[in-house]
Amino acid sequence: MKEKIDLLEIKEEDLAEIEKELVEENEEAPVVQEEKPSEEKRRYQGRKRNQAPTREEVIEAWDPKTKLGEEVKSGKIKTIDEILEEDRKILEPEIVDSLLFLKSDLVAIGQSKGKFGGGKRRAWRQTQRKTKEGNVPTFSTMAVVGDENGHVGVGSGKAKETLPARDKAIRKAKLNIIKIKRVCAGFDCSCSEPHSIPFKITGKSGSVRVTLIPAPQGTGLVVANQLKKILNLAGIKDVYSRTAGRQRTTFNLIKACIDALKKTNKK
């Protein structure tokens, strides 16, 4: 028993010496402080993997690449109308995000559901390319953005998957933002609210012709269902319409409507 006790005492002494050496080494070694992540990194780390960044986060993390972007970021340009009146080219979607509060929607341009195409149209138009390895699908879509206060934009995107195609379409729609003029121009309406277009206008694209006519307050949007999305996001509440040509070609129908809205600023 005595021998066992002596061995235990020796081990405890050795451990005490080792602890002293480690303490001395730690005191001599320089203390390295861990870098604290910035607020932007914390927000991105705390967000879920599939959750898109918010508008404020996108603007904070934005690093302008153009002169126009630097002017907007620094606060030199405060409204989007200053850019559109000077007819300056917008090459960064963050410019529009920082100056406007936009809403977005997708236009139904795809094939109809159902065995014989009797269902509703989809927002995605799918095409296939034949290769030796097999069929390569491609998805395309059209997006509309607007602030419901006289600003609207339309863009189309194409990709091998649906979500990248949607993001491309929304990005292009922001780059193609335009300003439209809204007044009360109905022949039997005398209110002072800007709820309609100033005069009768016609836009065209391909074989499609879209004519927009001012309407009195309370009439609503007497247009095709897909054109209602554009006019709602543009802030137009009452209008008559007349169309001609192959209206089932939704791409040309939307482009013709945008071409007509562009003419509202002409005198």
C-alpha cells in the first residue's frame, strides 16, 4: 500500500509542474483577439439559406460600379425622375431599389395546363433543345415591376431553371423602368385625382395593336387580364382599351401596352 501511495504522490507533483509550465507559456504568448463580424455579415449569417435578402440589406451591401450609381449612393440624386428626365442609362438595379419602393409580378406567358390546353396559362414558358445527351429544357418568363405611382417596367429572363429566370426578368424590368403621365381626362369626369391617362394612345408590337382610351372615375380597367397587372403597378385605375392583331401572343401584347404608356409623356 505504501508503494502505491508514493507513486500517486509523484504523479500529482509532475502534474503540478506541467500546469505551471503551461501557465507561464500562456502568459508569455501574445493574446490574439478574434475579429468580430460586421453587422452586414451577422445579418447574412443569421438569415435562412433559401431566404432572399431584404431591400435594405441589398442597398447596404451595394458597391456602385457606375458614375450614376455613385451619385445615387452618395445622395446627390434623390429621385428617379431626375435620371429619367435626363435620359440617363440605368445599368444597376440597386439604383432603382434605393429610389423607389417597387412591387413585382409575373405575367402568364407559358403553355396552358390540361391535356388539351383548356386550363390557365402558366408564368413559365418551357422550350427544349435536342442534343446527343438528351433534351435540354429552358425556362423563360416576363416580370413587371412598379410603385403604383407612375413608374413601371417590364423585362424578360431565360435560364435553365425557373428561379434564375425570374430573377433575371425582375432585374431587367428594373433597368427598363419608365415614367408615365396620369391625369383625369374622362369626357364625363371632372375630378382632380390622377386615375387615368391624358389622351387616347396606341402602341404596337409585331401584329398586335393596343389602344388605351381615358375613362371616368369608377370605370375600372377594361383591358385584358395580363394588361391589368401592368396598369395596376403603374397606378392607372380607369381606362378603356381596344386591341387588334394576334392577341394570344402575350409577349407582343405586353410590349404594345408599354409602347402606348411611353407615349403619355409626349405633348
